[in-house]
Amino acid sequence: MAEAPATKRLWKLLGNVLVAILALVVSGDALTGESRAADGLRISNRLSPKNARRPLRPETRFIVLHTTEGAQAGSLDKVRRRGETHYFVTTGGTVFRIIDRARIATHAGRSMWDALRNIDNYAIGIEVVGNYNRDITEAQYAALRELLRQLKSVYRLPDDRVLTHSMVAYGRPNRFQRSDHRGRKRCGMVFARPDVRRKLGLTAGPDRDPDVDAGRLVIADRLLYNSLFTRGRPGAVAASPPPAESPVPAAEEASAISRDQTAWYIAREKYDSPTTTYILPDGKRLRGDEIEDWSTLPQGTRVLVGEEEDESLADLFREIGRDGNTARDLAGDAFDRATTIYFFRDGLVRTGRDLSTAGQTRTLLDRLPAGTRVLVGYVYGGYVKSSRPPSSIAGVKWNYPSTFYRFPNGRIVSGDGIDDSGIPVRTLIFYQN
């Protein structure tokens, strides 16, 4: 006699709970209120509401270091709310656990290292209160050094697998950069410095960018690139040490547009965001989404960058009229591939290959209507059915934060927000390669 669907779901739930408990025991991150190792490292739980819904990470290849670029209280609230890191290191040296280290945290966004994309699925993220070009406190050095020592030991990671967010983040083509490029983030740049790494117990770091070397990415910010990969090499020019004063939130620092600094150079991909403000020399203020001709911004225009948006939807989905005007603007050379998905405002969903193979739809691809959203580097999984559950389509990625479900009403939900027992009929699923 066949089991009832409710019984099957119960057994599946129990199995998932057992796997999660075993993973937590193995990882050593049992959900205690506070743990204090004999060496003095203190780790307190400030678990994100998303923690329980996050899937287990298939493997751990890297540790990625971040700097908050903002004040401690606001940054802690943000990463907890969004589940954007595994550990958070305060200026006083306290370490908060945000997402259990066995699970996926969404800290790296669009990322690549040595051809491996979406580093979130393979890395532990550590958020350190501070600024990308300023030194951290001695208390932070002590806590971070011990945390790294323990994590490297547990996962058997060499020092050159401890990376910075600025090393792995990459950008898509835009008005200022015509190719996929390294330089989307400066986050964590200070942790590439040899003297800082030595104080953290790291004897080595990456001396090259494998994706730039292989031609997968181009260098968009030469100064940043040299800071990450060339300092310490014979003949390299050493940068001045960052000032030792307390970190200053990046949002409080205004940078000015000049002959050498474009809007993109200052604000990166937030250059056209509504949270970025441009203050012209005459005092007029404009939001990033209000500027049409970027060549008319006068030198001396100050740029204020607001709080970073959630990278899940805002970063992965691009929109015609907001992020560019053509398919190539948004997807580059991948505009007509099967792994580029187009979401039209009338509900039509097609891949670039589908649109490019027929005359009528080819015309549509050449002139995409405003509001069309584009997702690059994804598999069109098709419809979820009772006989075709998400796990049979996307495998273990069915509930990854980087997997997306499009409901019949057009609403898009990430994998860590989906309930596989109540997915509406004619829901589409899309997952990363």
C-alpha cells in the first residue's frame, strides 16, 4: 500500500532535520547560546531568521573576508536580517555566529574564482567591522586570527584559500565597463596586505588572479588589482599602510568625480542606484536612477553611496531601461545563449537561444521592451509538478538562495524562501549552472 503524500513529506522533513543535526555536530557549531574556547575566543549566537531555511553547503573550499563599510550596529542588523555572513567580528573582538558554518550564507554575491562561480556555495564568509582601506583593531586581530586558525584546521584549507571579497567579486558589462570584469568590490581589500595577513597567522596569499589570467575577466580597477595581487612581488610599488584610526562608515565619506574618477569608479555597480546621491557643484541633488547622460556630470560632483541592496534579486536580475537598453548591455556576449533567461512584463519567459532561433522573436530580442528582466548563467528548469518536484529538476540546489521560482502571478521567490509542499501549479524554476 502506497504511503500518503503527507506521510512522505513527514519522513522527508525528519530526514532533513537528521542531516542538519549531524552536520552541526560534525562542524562543531551546535546551537548553544555562547561558547568560549580555552584559548579565549568568544563566539555568541546572533542567528539570522534565515538560518534554519538555508541548505547545507556541499563542500568548503574557501574562507572569504569582508569589511562592513558601515557602522557596527547597522551592519550587524543587516547581515542578520538577510543571512549574509557566517561570522561577524566586532571592534571589541566579540564574534557573532549569524549562519551556521555548515549552511550557505549569501555573502559573496556574483562571484568567481578559478572558473568556479557563486562562491557562496563553497565558502565561509566572515564580516569584520571596518573599512576596506583601514586597519582593524588589535582585539579584532586576536579574534580573527584564532577564528581563522580553527576554520582552516576543520576544513583543511591552506592560507591561499583565505580570500577577500574584492578578489572573488566580479561585475557584468555596463556603460563604463564593456566586459565581465574584476573590480566590482573593494570590500576586504585590507586583508590582502602581506603585513595584515602575517598578523592574522596567514603566511601566504594568492599572487595572481586566475580568471584574469585565463581571459574570463578583464581588470576594471588597476589600482585595486595591484593592491590585491602585486604588492610584495619584486619590483612592485608598496602602498602606504592604512591609517590606524577607528573605521569610518563609507556612507559618510563623499568622493568627487574627476578626470580620473568616474561615477562607476566611486560607486561601482551602484552608480545608477536610487540609493546613490550625486551632489552637483551648484548644490543640486540627483539620484542615480535620475541621470540619463553620464557624460554631463561636471567634475567636482560629490557621490554619496547609500546602504547596499540585497544582492539576491537586485544583483542577479538586470532590467532593460534601468541597467541598459539592449540585450548586449545586460548580458554581453551571452545575450543569445540558452543560459540567459528573459522575463517579459506580459508574463512571457524565454531563453536567449529560444528568442534568437525564430525570426519573429529575434526581432523581439533586438528590441527588448522596457521592464524586461534578464538572468544570466542559469538553467531553465521548466515547470514544477507533483510528478516533477524541485529536487528532481535542480537536485540539491532546489532550495539554494541562488535558485529562483517564478510563480504564475509573476512573483519571484528565492530557493531559501520556498515551501516545496505548496508550490502553485505552473511555477517555473531556474538554477545556476
